[in-house]
Amino acid sequence: MRQFLKLIVRNTLRHKLRTGLTVLGLLIAVLSFGLLQTVVGAWYAGANAAAPDRLVTRNAISLVFPMPLHYREKVRAVPGVKRVAAANWFGGIYQDPKKFFPQFAVDAAQYFEMYPEYRFVEEDKRAFLRDRRGAVVGRKLAETYGFKVGDTLPLRGTIFPGDWSFTVRAIYDGAEARTDTTQMFFHWDYLNETMKRRVPRRADLVGVFVVQIAEPARSAEISQAVDAQFRNSAAETLTETEKAFQLGFVAMTEAIVVGIRIVSFVVVFIILAVMANTMAMTARERLSEYATLKALGFAPGYVAALVLGESLAIAAAGGLLGIACTFPVAAWFGTQTGTLFPVLEVSAATVAMQLGAALAVGVAAAVLPGRRAARVRIVEGLRAIG
Amino acid sequence: MKSIPLAYSVRNLWTRKLTTALTAGGMALVVFVFAAVLMLDAGLRQAMVSTGQPDNVIVTRRSAGSEVQSGVERPQAALVESQPEVVAASKETVVLIAQPKRDSGTVSNVTVRGLAPQGIALRPQVRLAAGRMFRPASTEVVVGRSITQRFAGTGVGERLRFGARDWLVVGVFDAGGSAFDSEIWGDVDQMMQSFRRQAYSSVIARLADPGAFDALKRRLESDPRLTVDVKRERQFYEEQSAALSGFISILGLTLSVIFSIGAMIGAMITMYAAVAGRTGEIGALRALGFRRRAILTAFLAEALALAALGWALGLGAASLMQLVHISTMNWQSFGELAFSFALTPKIVLQSLAFAAVMGFAGGVLPALRAARLSIVDALRAA
Amino acid sequence: MSRRVSPVLIEVRNVFKSYRRGGQVVPVLHDLSFDVQRGDFLGLMGPSGSGKSTLLNLLAGIDKPDSGAILVDGVDITGLPESDLADWRAAAVGFVFQFYNLMPVLTAFENVELPLTLTSLSRRERREHVAAALRLVGLADRAEHYPSELSGGQQQRVAIARALVTDPKLIVADEPTGDLDRQSAAEALSLLEQLNDEFGKTIVMVTHDRRAAEHAHAIKYLDKGELSEGADLLERSIR
């Protein structure tokens, strides 16, 4: 066995340039594969961060239509409901449209009780609750644009027209790596008051209600109970778990997600071609050596195993290096894309897939050359010298 | 400089068929991804550009990113209509409704547009493909070709329910691959009532003279009674696709570049092996009187021939993608948008250049090694 | 005939050549001087490592001595820059190697044509020259065959055709019969003799083979970097 391993290691080092290039190619492929899977994972970040005890109620027609404010008390009255908070997607522009980040007007007191994963410095939180023009920003958002407590945050409204100005009162951190800290929140009441002055007929309208329930197991039942309240009214509602709500968004851009997944597998095929080429060339050059081994009495299986071993050794080297590189590159990618991908985490599943891909390539590349090596006729192979 | 016959380079590819196939195959995959991404972007833009007419303008609320986010009050709309440059105008309301898809049942946002008959006239690219147009002041609707294909309950004769009403689908229209193919159209007043809207979303207007645009824009945007943006329809729709297009381009091109490194490495390995296997020939050629540069060129030509083969295969596969249709949510308008892959002559040339760069980068170092060999060493190693 | 042609084709003057092998400097040729007359058929023999192939490489212009001069037809090839040397070789030298060194992907015809692509002859002129060369070596009917479809002896004859197609002054042959059976070797050697007798080509041939050396008109013996006449040949071959 030791001799077998020695042979394999020495053989891979015979052609340093070729082995080095192949390992480099595998590194890049495994790295790309891992990055792409991570990007796909980021798509589902919202759904993954959803809590089982939160529901989202929206207008049944679509998210574009609001609900009357007085629904809030009715929802609150449904048995099983602990808290209700109004939330409107603000959609304003900070300096220029490219500098996008999510902005929500929320019933602050209720909302942040429902989202314990947003961690505050207590003093700052109190300051925010006291200031009706106050705003809260997430850590990643603050870092991207350099927001500090006390800064003024001006926004140009699109859905809610006009110029708006807020004061940053608190910066929240996420409890876990997958918590979204690229968001900005301000007071729903402030939004509503301002709209009453500017465009009165658009006041007292809520985008969604976030509902916290006492028993997650009863979410389906409670959702239906909420919707039953508003059936046959002017604005019928649709209530679903937060996870289902987030997945709904993902489903809309499904085509892109599918596309990225497909492309991530294309890269595996590219590197398979490169690896198979390397092994084929290597095996062809060594045909006389394999013939000699067989002449000496080694079984065909041994010879095939030599080829397979070499292929796996190269694949493992490239694969492990690629996996190691994935983490720093993903982190760098995350800082470059700022708020576009709030959560960019390399998951264990991704690493497992990378490893699997590398090994699969190592095996597949060795199949034909290994078979050829095992089957070489001794006489033919020996004649191939010179 | 006398060069080695091209047949020498090209025929050597034929000798090692498996290696040539694998190396060219790797490059073909990269070219495929590169071309497919460019084609997707081109297809998206084509869908958007064909949506806009050159002599139409669209008026929305200032800074509104899309019609869905925009609101134009009735008096403002009337003002726009009455401008001297405007020869025809349509006041429209645009909303999104959530509908389940036919195949997966997942729900997606569909754009619903309320318009008047003059609005239909402002879109000459739209033709009726089945059934008939909706009657004004009725709760009838017509659906775009892409909608009826993809979404449940949108066939002629079926009823859609939204806004607390039933809407009867009476026809299917074909908008020539533009964004309108992904919309549902109905009567504007009925829709405004049903959605309890007081303000329109936008005003579409045709100008008697397209050159009058600048004057109109200046006047409307500086009028204190109005808070509007006036854009040519073409430009408006181009901006609609900017975010999605940017994402596709950047992600796709980044991936292509990274993948190309993998394919280049494959080409490099192949060419190094080719040089190593033919040192005797290289020595003989130099002895015969061919210069170092001729050797360099011959091996570079071989690498480029490989790349050309990869390009042909990759582009061929990519061109098949024209049969595929994509439907996804457009980030700007939040509505579902259908488009497909479009192959343009520019993409053909761009992918050729890309392949050439791959071939050159992969082949240059081995070719240099071949050229640098001393004649004596090369002959001895044979 | 106003121009007088010198009887000496190659003049070797005080040539030194050594190689670096694994950090050590190994002297191969030491202060070598001799002449080769026009129309000579010279055989170079000696033990392996004696430098005979090295000397051949120097005469053919594919290697340069450390010091000394080599004049071929009055031209000091040791002073020529590499690109000029390449042009010189194309016009003045024909090569015959032990392992033929034909391009496997080119036909016999294309292989023989290869040196002509370095000239400014038209395609038709090239074709005529190639056809003539192949006829001379008796392989006109094999013009479209690839080297893999030819026997060793036939491949060497194609190589000889290639060596003479540009009508060079000098033909160098490095172990031309080393890989051939007796019959093919005899054919190849008689071809070389024909080139020398009928066409006046000057030939310098390195060989191990005594029988091959007998076809040459003169033999020089190279040992430890020094040249001696063929008179000692018999003595040394007995030892």
C-alpha cells in the first residue's frame, strides 16, 4: 500500500507544470462553483431568516395594494395573535438610485419586539422611540455608507413623494450571521402624519401587517382566521407565514436562480474536460510503463488504480484549495456588493457539494484512461518506447 | 518572414482527436456561457425597446421608478392632454395582481393596465391574436400572448377575479415580443373604480412632431402645478430594464471571465504537451531554416485553431437557446416579464474575440517555449 | 567563366566547443582545424561522446563554437546573427537525420516541399522541384502518403529528397542508416553517393557503421576532440 501511494505521489510530481496547472484549474472551478451556490443561497436568505411565530398579512390582490389602517385592531383581536405591527415599504432614493437599501415605516414599539434578532444598545433604542423623525439602520448598511448615530439621513420619496429627512438614532446588529443588517426603519406614525398633510387621501393606508402569534403550530389556522375577518370587504387579505411570504419573492425570480444553478454546474463540466484531457495525455505517455508493470506481474486492476489514484490526488488538491479560497473570496464579494446581498454565507452544504464535485471529476476523468491502461497489451505497450 | 504552412498546425489537432475534443469542448462551454449571457441581455433589451414607440412620450410622477409606483392626479393628467404638441393621449392606470402560474402553481405578479381605446391606438405593434378586443366600459379584458401561455385561468372565455370583481377574458393579443406581451388590458374607468383609485398611474401621449419633445418636457417639468417626469417611451422602457440588465451582464461576464481561465489552463496544458511531444519536429524545422518566430506563430496558430473550434461549437449551442423563453420578475416594475435570447451579429463577433483571447492566452507561453528551444537540444530530445 | 571557384568549401579554424553538464564544463572540441574540399564525401567516425555530432552541428550552422571560425564558401557562419544563419541554412545546407524527422502530419510531397516554402519560388516551380526530387529517390508514386504509411527506408529517402530539393552546397547526414535495415541502408547510401558523384554535392556524414563509412571517399576519425586521418582507422577498429 505504501508503495502504491508513493508511486501516485511521485507520478503527480513528475510533470510539475502540468499537475500545477490542472490543480489551478480545479481550484478556480471549485471556487466558482462554491461562489455561485453561495449566491443562490443568498437569494433564500430572507426565507431562511424567517421566524415560525411571525405571519404577514397583505392585500389579496397583490402587494401593490394597501389595506385600511383600521384593520390593525381587527387583526389584533383575532385569538392567538400576540402583536400586530403595520409596515410600509418606503422605497426612497438615497443620493442616487444605485445606492439601494430596503426602507420600512413600521410601528416601531411592536415591530422590534417581534424581531428579537435585531440587537440594540438600549439607550439608543430609547432615543429612537422618543424621536418621531428618528431612524434605525443595520450594521452592514451603516458600514457601507458610513452612517453614524446622530447623522441626518435624507431620502427622496418615490412612492411617497417629496423630500424626507431622518436622524439616525440607533444601529442594530444581527443576532446571527444570516440576519439581515442592511435595512433602515423609521416610524410609521411619522409617515402617516406627513402624508395626511401632503396627500390626504393616501393616509391611513398600510402596506403589510406583521403578526406575531403565540403558538407557531397553529399558524395555518390563525392565518385563515385573520383572512376570514376581511372576506368580501373592499380589501380582502391574504395571510401567510413569513417564510412563505419571502419564498414568494424568490419564486418570482425563479428563472434567474435556476439559471445560476445551471451555470454553476457548467463550470464543473468545463473542469472535467480539462482534467480528463490531462489524465488522458498522462496515461498515453506512460503506456509503456503500465505495460512493464503488467509484464512484471502486477494485475490490470493495480494499473487502473494507479491512474485513478493520481487523478483523485490532483482533484483532492485542487478541490481542497478551492474550498479554502471560497471563504475569503465570498467575504470580499460580500463587501463589494454591499447591500445587494445582505447575507452571503458559505454553508456546510455548499462545501459538501464542492468536495463532491471535485471527487466526481477526479473519478470521471480517470475512467477511460484507467481502462485503457489496464487493458494495454504488454507487447504493444513495450514497443511504444522510443 | 516565411511561415510554416497552416496545414501543419491544423492537421496536428486532428492527430490527437480526444485531446482536441476535450480542450475545444472546454472552450466551447465557456463561449456558450459568454454568448448566452450576452444574448439574454440583448433579448431583454429588445423586449423593452420594442415596447416604446419613437413618437410616444410617457408622463409619470416625478422620481417614480415605474408606472406602478407613479400617481398622476386627474387635473394634472388633463393638463398634459391639453398640451399643443400632443395629438393623442391615453390616461392609464397600472397595477400588479398576484396570479398562479400554469406549470408550477407558484404565484407571481402580473401587470394589469387600464386604458381607453385611444391607448390601444398608441401601440401599433399590438395585434389581436385570438378572440376580440375588450369593449369599453365593460369588465372584459384581453391578455398578452405570454400571459395566456404561462398563467392559469387566462384563456379566452375564462374569468379572472381581482378587485372584488370578475373579469372575462375575451381575447389574446400579440405585442411582437415587447413588454406588453406580459400584460392584461382592460377598461381604465372600470379598473379605477374597482381599485378605488382617484389618480391615474401615467399618461401616454403621441406627439405630432417627435422633435417637439424637448419643448414639451421643459414646459411640463417646470410647471408649478405639475410634479411629473416626461420621458420618451423608448427611454422609459430602457430604464425599466436597467437594473435587471445590469445584474445579468455583470454576473454573467464575471462568470465568463472566471470560467475562461479554466478553459485557458486546459489549452495551456494541451499546448505544452504538444510542444513537448514534437521537439524533434521543432528542431528539424529550425534546422531547415525556419526562424524562431515561425515556430512561435505555428504553435499560436494551433492554439487559435483550437479556440476557433471551441467558438464554433459554443456559439452553435448558444444559438439554439433562441428557442428558449424566459419569464421572470422585472425588478424595476415588479411585474412578470417574458423575453428570450437574441443572437445579434455583434454577439457573434464578441464571442469570436473572446475565444481568440482565450486561445492566445492559453497558447502563448507554450509557443514561446517552443520558439526558445535551441536547435541542438530539440534534436537531441527527439 | 571569369570567376574562379575555390576548391575548398569548408574551412574550420581553431574551433573550441565545450558543454555545461550538471554544473561541470566538459570540453568536446579542442583547437580543431581542417578543410573540406568541394565535392568531398567525408565520413566522420569516433566513439560516442567524441564530439562528431557536435562538429557536424557546427558545420551545418545549427550550433556555434565557443571560439574559432568556420567558413563555408567564404562566408564565416560563426559571425552571422541567428536570423541570417537560418536563411543561410535554408539556402546552403541539406539535413538527413537518424530518425528522419519528417513532419508526421504532412505528406511526403509536403515534407519535401517544406524547405522550398522558405524561398520565393512560385507554387508551380516548387511542385516541379519536389517532383524531380521524389523521382530521383524513386518515390514519385508515394508522394501523397504520410510518413506513417511508409517504411523506415522510404521515410529516409523522403528525407534525402527534402535535403536536396533546395540544391544546397552541403549535405550533412547524422547517422543516416542508424535506424535502417541492411537493404534500406544500402539504398540510402547509394543515393548519397549518387548525389555526390552526379551532382557534385559536398557531403559530411557522421556514422558508427563501418559499412556505411565505406561509401564515403575519405574518413576522419574524431577522438577526445581531436581529428585524425583514416589511416589509423583499421588500427583503432581492431583495438
